[in-house]
Amino acid sequence: MTQFEKVFRNSALHPKPVGLVLQYGTAGFRTNAKELDHIMFRMGLLAVLRSKKTKATIGVMVTASHNPEEDNGVKLVDPMGEMVTPSWEEYSMQLANAEQDVLLTALKDVIEKEAISMDQDANIFIGKDTRYRAYFHYFNTQGCYGSPTMEGYYRKLSQAFVQLTKHAPNRTDDQKHLLVDGANGVGALRLRDMERFLQNQLQISLFNDCREGKLNFQCGADYVKVQQKPPQGVEMSVGERCCSFDGDADRIVYYYKDSDGCFHLQDGDKIATLIGTFLKDMLTQAGLDLQVAVVQTAYANGSSTRYLEDVLKVTVCCTKTGVKHLHHAAQEFDIGVYFEANGHGTVLFSNAAVHKIEKLAQDSSIKNEKKRTAAQLLHSTINVINQAVGDAISDMLLVEGVLAVQGLSVQQWDAIYSDLPNRQRKIKVADRRVITTTDAERRVVTPPGLQEAVDMLVKKYPQSRAFVRPSGTEDIIRVYAEADTQENTDALAQEVCLAVYRLAGGVGEEPKPLH
Ligand code: 16G
Ligand code: MG
């Protein structure tokens, strides 16, 4: 039996429902797990071809991230841990949506277009979260993330973190203590394994750690960010630093409760600002001339953008939503800090920047202690960061390290700037593709009249901004609004929802005010 005959026979065991068409969205295929059997089979085929083509290990990540437990998803990961290249997203859609009888033709088409040698070996790594239906990186990275095992990775990050904290000798137990909400996901399990490498420099109280409770249910980074309240299952006292991961641990947000019981969120924007400020300080002290840029999306709070541009004076760029877009933009700079407000992100250093920092950190002829320390701190910072992809654990160690070195409490960090009140809403429409956008999703192109309506509404409120975009992961339209007060923000969000409902084919009942 030839390879193709085998594929044909096995594909019949995972048949595609006739007529079902799925999109490779913002982060791969994602929908109710029941609809994904044929997709998993076919993405396995494509991963093999991608591995043969690149002659390297390819990742298949099976997860629906922050989505509810009954959903699942799959995305392909390229050799250095980055999202699969866009032309292969196209192939994945051709394969995923080919009816049973033309699957082989679709497969052969990819082989031919990419001139793939079928004699080449293939190597695939599969990662999955803790969903009942169903981690990895660093196998093509030549050791730059430690030895290519989980333990190697824990060791590498922990050592870099311990190095960072050596420059913060007087930390109290309170400063070393962190509450972590694991979202009942994979990050909780990995963090438990990693704790012993941290040499007590971080004392973690772990909640929502998979023992009971459901994945992402009333907990996790998405819940905390969108609801703007603490997760269930975490016992937080006044002023204690807390953070939440999402189910597959690629997002992180921080928060605390003040003495009046008010909840304060430090989201991806605050994390990017903290890191950007630290990096700029260290580069100045080290006398290194490297450009720092911060990459955000339309969801970045207006106050964060203003602070970064006007006070910190770094280059700020805005891209479409989705890690792959931010990652790509961040690669253009010496140092590119990228974070989505929802907590996905990391920092990228160009090879030239890494080289300059390493050289300075190892230069024993430097007499100026401040300069030497700054260079060493930058070096440890590079080592604590996962540049392949934002990893909540690595991001957590980076934030903890920066807070320790800068001697900042969570309240002082929070006070760097004040967020404008903001609101996110969802609306159901008959076909979300009727809304198309431009300018990094900040303006609507179609349907006609919708952007004009949004513009008129925005003019009614001080310091306000609003945008509308189709979700890439759910069958809905998303609305974002911010303004000077929460009341005005909610009024604006409500009016924009109504405009979407009326001009873009809303279904069901008209959107109602939240309160
Ligand atoms: C996915 C993306 C995330 C994006 C979110 C937007 C990755 C790893 N994750 O979770 O970056 O913010 O989708 O979802 O790329 P939406 O299109 O439904 O708003
Ligand atoms: Mg995720």
C-alpha cells in the first residue's frame, strides 16, 4: 500500500462533515471539540509536510486557550517556536475544507507547490493543554532555551531569575510572595514542577491548580481581564500581588486589592510599560544605544499609549490582534517589547542587540560598577525571556525580577499611569464577515455608514475611543470603548453595540445596557 493509499484509508476514519467549512483563525482552528476530528487528522498530515519541507521539528499545539472546556483547537508551530508562516495557513485551510474525495488531490497539490521530497524524515512534537479531550518548544533552538527538556527549560529560566534577584538583596518575605491563579490549566502543573528550581527567591501560593474546578471557569487571565474582578478560588489579602494565567499559559495579568477593597488590574499594557521602563533605564546606565519599541493592538488602553509615547518616549506601533502580528512587528527593532492588553506577549532582542549586551556583560575592564551591573542585568533579562513565544511562566519571572530589581511594590507599579475606564462587549450578527476593518482594526471599512456612526458617538464623550472588529476565534463581533468615566464608557459601548446591531445585521434581541 502506498503512503497515499494509507492516508486515504485512514482519513475515512476521521471523516469531514460534508459542507463544513472552518477557518484558520487568529490562533489556528478553534471550535467545539466535536467538530474537530477531521481537522486534527489533516493538521497531522500538514505538520508532516511542513517538517519535511523545513527539515526541522514542527509543533502541533492542541488547545483552545482561554475558551471553555468543551472547545478545542489546533495550530501549527514553526521550527523556532513561532506561528506557522502565513502561506501555510492557506494550505491548512485547503486541506481542512477539502471534501473526503478530493483530500488526496489537495495534499498532492501542497507537495507539488512546495517541491517537498517525500523521502525526507519528519519530526513532530505535539503539545496539549489539560482539556479532557486531548508543552513543548526548544527542539530546534540549539540549546538557547537550555537543554531541550522540561527540566532544562525550568533550570534555565530559574537561574536567570535568581541572577536578577541577586541585584535586589534586601527583599522581604512579602516581596517574594506571589499568588498565582493557574486557571485549572497546564501552567499550574508546570509551575508546580518548576518551583523547586527557584531557590526560594519566589514563594508561590498556587490556586486553581487543576485539583478541582474547571479549566478557565470563573478564573484565569481572560476572566479577570474582561470581568475586571478577581478570579474565584483565590484568597487574596489587601495589597498582595496576584497573577492569573490562562488555560494554556500563554497569557498573564497581575492584580491586587487595595485597603478599600477596590480591585486594581495590571494587564498586558502595564506589563509592557514596566518592562519598557526597566529596559530603557538599564540601557542608559549601561551606555548602550539600542532602540526600544513597544508593540500594542487597538485594545491597548489609551493611557498606556500616551505614557509610552509622551513620558517614556519610545516608539509605539499598533498591529492587528493576534500574537503573530505583534511578534512580526517587534522583530523590526533592536528590542521589541510586545504585549496585547489581554496579557499575551514577550520581548524580542535582535541578534546584534544580544551580541552587544553579552560583550559588555563579560567585559571585565569596565570599572564603573553601575554600568557593569546594568549590563549584567540586561544579560539575565534576555535569559529569563522566552523569545520564541510569550510564556506566562517566563513573563511572570520577568515581571517579578523587574519589580525586585527596581524595588517596586505592586501599588507603585500600578501608579505609573492610570487606565482610562474601558468596556468590551460582544454582539451576535448573521455573518460576521460583513464587518471588514483597516488601520490595525481601528477603523471599519464595511458595512457602509458604521464607521461614520462610531465617529459621531465617540465625539460625544471626553477622551473617548471606540472600535468594532469581527472576532477571529468566536462567531461574534467585538466592541471596545473607553472614555473619561466608567459611566460614559458604558454609555458609549452601548450606543456602538446598537449601531453594529442595526447596520451589520444583528440577530436576536437588541443589545441592552449592562446595568
Ligand atoms: C487568540 C490569540 C490572541 C488574540 C485573541 C483574539 C494567539 C496565541 N492568541 O487567543 O493573540 O488576542 O485570539 O481573539 O495568537 P478574538 O479574535 O476572538 O478577539
Ligand atoms: Mg492562551
